[in-house]
Amino acid sequence: MVLIAPSPAAAPAAGRVPARNPNDPPSLIGLSRPQLGEALLEAGVAERQVRMRTAQLWNWLYLRGATDFAAMGNIAKDLRERLADRFTLARPEIVTEQVSSDGTRKWLLRFPPRGAGRAVEAEAVYIPEEGRGTLCVSSQVGCTLTCSFCHTGTQTMVRNLTVEEILGQLLVARDRLGDFPAGDVAPGAMVPSEGRKVSNIVMMGMGEPLYNFENVRDALLIASDGDGLSLSKRRITLSTSGVVPMIPRAGAEIGTMLAISLHAVRDELRDVLVPINKKYPIAELLAACRAYPGLNNAKRITFEYVMLRDVNDSLADARELVRLLKGIPAKINLIPFNPWPGTGYECSDWEQIERFADLVNEAGYASPIRTPRGRDILAACGQLKSESERLRARERLALEAMIPVGEG
Ligand code: SAH
Ligand code: SF4
């Protein structure tokens, strides 16, 4: 593992990227086009120019990844100055950036306090693959759910991330990977979306995206906007533990690919592994999946299944999985369990995972076994938990140990 402290020298060619500061004015990142228009009106842009200026700004923010108003050559200097007085384009602060021996990168990002709260931290992970790369994005700091095999589930929920903060993870990744076009692209030029380092997004970081629905929706709509970040909805996957009432809204209002954290084929076991199952049992979850719009052979739901030794990995489980998913255009993703300190679960034996996969494959399902990536930097699925939370807990314990009994 290599731990790189964020340094200007390692920043992309565009130069040093400013980090968000609690005293900054509001950000323009995350605003919808109408909201951006309002911001421009407020900055003194004439009503008849708002549309054009909004389009220019959108292009600077999302297509070119501008972090400084001064760089916006096609916008008049006095307007750039007025915008810079009122708004920021700063990114979340990079607390640490870790690079795994397999090229996986993990960023711990700090977001300024909101209201009376305190600054919070969340992680994003970039997984490079041949000809593509996937960014795993967090939707919340912590999680209200308590899936028994998930490290994030042991962290108390702190808060939802805002649209700005969800998009901020993508912008930081593109900044750090040099994935925005170089500064010499002519204003207004189209930049191809193919060949980008971040070609896919999965909402599989910390948190339950469907419990932060509006912010996740608005962020993903901006990420998939063809005039900006341009990630096709086919390349964005929203993963849910099974918040059944929100699945139809996800289909209608977001329309990305869907992944379901199934992990068990019987309610008694799923109640333990994914406790939201007590509220929305398997049959209801699968009914919502069947009704997800636009499903066909090219647009399938991914069912995630974590392989836990002697818990859910029998061949009877595999057969039941195949039976349950009958009629749903589905992919099955077998995830070797990623252990974390203090967990009581173990990963299934490799031979058992393969036997399980063979059975599922024979039934006609593609069932890739997800290769664990970034294990040396605790970057794999379900291992994300903000370092500062751990430190704070440790500091608290140290502090408690110092307070004499009776005075605490
Ligand atoms: N809350 C959402 C998305 C984040 S979790 C959800 O539960 O779907 C992303 C995926 O990682 C989920 O499928 C989750 O079940 C899985 N996961 C969690 N902990 C894991 C672990 N320790 N090993 C392997 N996968 C894990
Ligand atoms: Fe939350 Fe997903 Fe982890 Fe469950 S698996 S605790 S829903 S992050």
C-alpha cells in the first residue's frame, strides 16, 4: 500500500485544485439548470442571457471540470468576478489518497459542516480495469441499516450527502486521474465520453442510496447529462439493500441500472444478514424488481450475493436462487466476503464459490465472481468506514480512560 498525502505536485495539469473550506460561499456544483439560472440572475446576468450563460457554465463545470472562474474564457471578466464573489467551485478536501498495489485508489474526502453539524468524511474508490474504470461512490456518511456482514453497517449514521458532495466524489476522481480534457480544448467543443478513465459509476460506497433519494437522483441526473459529465445511464448502477417502496421511483425518476443486495434466498436468513428484509421480504422485493422499467436482455438487474462460509453458500441455496429469479432479466454477482476486523463471518472456500457459480451458470445466468480489488487498502465492497470515525472512537476511549470514575 502506498499512502500519498495530497500534494500540489501530484495534482492534474490544470494546477492545484482548491479544497472546500467551511467559510466558502455556496457552490454551483450540484445545482440543476434552473437553479444555475437563478444563481446567474442573482449575479446580475440579464434575463435574456441566462439560458446561454447557463449552458456555458454547465460546460465549464461538468465537461471541462473547471475549478476556477478565472479560467472561463468565454465569460466576461466582470461576470466571472461577480460569480467568484458569490460562489465557489472548490472540491471536497482530500484527507488521504491511497493507491493499492493493483491500481485501485481510495480517497477519504472531508465535507464541511452543514448547519450546526460538524465536518464529515466519506470514501470513494476507483477501480481501473482494461479499457474502463469504475468509481464506487458513497451516498451517506455511515448507514442507518445494519447488515450484519457490512463494515459500514457498524458505523452509526451521520448524515446524507448532498448533491454537491455526491458529485464532488466524481469530480475529485476525474481531477486526480487527469480525466478532464486538457485546458486547450476550445470553449464549446465536444469532448468524447469514450476512453475516459472513469467510465462507470456504482452507488456501492457507504450508505443506502434509496434513503437519500432526491440527492442521489439529482446527482445521477447531472452525472448522466449529455452536455456535461456524460456517463450513460447504462454505465451507472444504483445498488440497494431493498428499499422496496423507492424502487419504482428509482426506475421512473433516475432510470439507471439497478443492483439488489440479495445475499440470501430465505427470509429467515435474509432477516439476519440484511435486516431491512423484515420490513420488505424477498417476495415483495422481487415483485418490485419484476416491475422495474425497461428490463430486457441488454438491461438486466444485478443480484449481489456475498459468499459467506456455511451461511448462504450451499448448492441448495444456489438452486433456490435460480428458482427465485426465474423470469427476471438478471445477472448474478457473487461477491467473495471481504472480512474486516471484528467480523464473525468468513469468506466461503474458493472451490465452493466456483461450485455455486457453476450451478448458476448452468441455469443460464452470467454469474461473474467479483475479483476482490484493493484489499490492501481496505477498499473492497462493504469495507468502507471513515477513518476519522475510527480515530474519533479511539480518541473517545482514550479520553474516557483518563477521566477518574465519578467525575465523568
Ligand atoms: N447500501 C447499498 C449500497 C452499498 S453496499 C446496498 O447495500 O446495496 C455495496 C455492496 O457491498 C452491497 O451489495 C453490500 O451488500 C456489499 N457488501 C457489504 N459488506 C460487504 C463485505 N464485507 N464483503 C463483501 N460485500 C459486502
Ligand atoms: Fe448499509 Fe448497504 Fe452496508 Fe447494508 S450493506 S449496512 S445497506 S451500506
